[in-house]
Amino acid sequence: MWKKLALALCLGSLTVGVAAAADDGVPPAVEKTLRAAIGNFGPNVRIDSIAPSPLPGFYQVIASGQLVYLSADGKYMMNGDLVDVAARKSLSDGAWAGFRKAQLATVPAAQRIIFAPPHPKTTLTVFTDVNCGFCRQLHEHIDDFTKAGIAVEYLAWPREGVTTTAGRPTPTYTEMVSVWCAADRKASFTAAKEGHAPKPAQCDNPVKQQFELGERLGVNGTPAVFTADGRQLGGYVTAEQVLDDLRKHPAAGG
């Protein structure tokens, strides 16, 4: 896990130059110390959130798709779930959910590919790749979701990344740009899911920005399914599983 964390922090594609402000509950001196501590992992790290932690003496930091806990003096870091023993629940999951909900809310509907009933019971945000098997399987059942009152809003996450090691656009990125630039995006999207390559197209599109957003939210594969309240349900899910989750978590209702 430490190797994974170090790799994410040292080689992350997002940079310190766009680091987010800390929560009001973080003293400026502490914020400076924590930023310096994270900076020791390498220059290519984006700190998206610094906030007080339920763990005394530690602060919660979200950086390059990782959530860690840092001591106020910057000397100690913990990576893993923070669990409330009495309540038997993960406090880290709640922290991720709040962050993810806020970040996803910044993506306008016009930049999503949306399949929705007239009055959804709940809405899922799904980071997807047009070529991945489970993504295609999920979309095969899109009518099951809409009939069950579930809206599915797709964001682009090409698993190959945006560019190759040679710096050229990856084939999947190019294909997803063509989908997002199609005159009828929903039809092009569905056709691509069925294995029909879209007509090549270029336009001002959000595919790269959505891929980077997914990285910030900890997405490392597709489909990555998020509820309206910011929780990640996992990968492939059925409409029945979503409705069962909604019964357990009413706050995820739309």
C-alpha cells in the first residue's frame, strides 16, 4: 500500500500549482506544514482537500486520488480506513463521499451523457470507457435502470489514459472524444458500446477534464459508479442492487 501511495503521489498527473484551499478549521501554520510534508513525495501532486480529522492530532488530506491522515507536525502519515468502533462504520468513507459529491456537482449536465426517466428516484454518475466489457454489460441493461426510476449520467474515463508514452492521444481517448462530439451523443455512445466505432469527430470537449476528475476521486477502473450522495457503489451493478442501496441510504434519493 505504501508503494501504491508513493507512486500516486510522486507520479500523479495533477500538479501542485492548482492545489485547493484548506478547510477553515486548519490553522495556516499547520496547512503549510502539511503541504510541505506531502510535497516530499514529489513535485507532481495535487492536494485537493485538507480538513480536520476525527482522529486527535491528525488532519485528513485528499491528494492525487488518495485519502491519508497526517499528524499536525507533518511527521506521521496513515493510509487506510479510519473506523468508528462504537458506530461500526468507516469515517473515511464519509469523508470521501462528501468530497466526491461536491466535485461531481461541478460537472454540468451538458457535459454528461444522460439516460433518465421523467422523474428519477435517484441518479447515478458512472465513469465509463466505451470499450470495457463490464461497461458494455451495464449499458445493455440501461432500460432496466430507467424503468426502475434510476437516472444514469455517464462521464468519460478512457482506461488507456489520455496520451500514450509517446505523447499521442490514445485510441480509446480519441474514440471517446468522437462520441462526445457526435451530433447525437446518446446514439453514438450506445453504438460504441455495441462495438461500432463512432465517426471521427473533434470539438471542444470535456473528456480529458472528466478523466482527470476521475483520478482525483480515486477512480482506477471502469465502470465506477457513484451515488447521488457521493458514495461509490463499486463497478458493475444492477438496477435491483441500486434500489436495494437506496432503501438503505434514503439520502441518495433524487
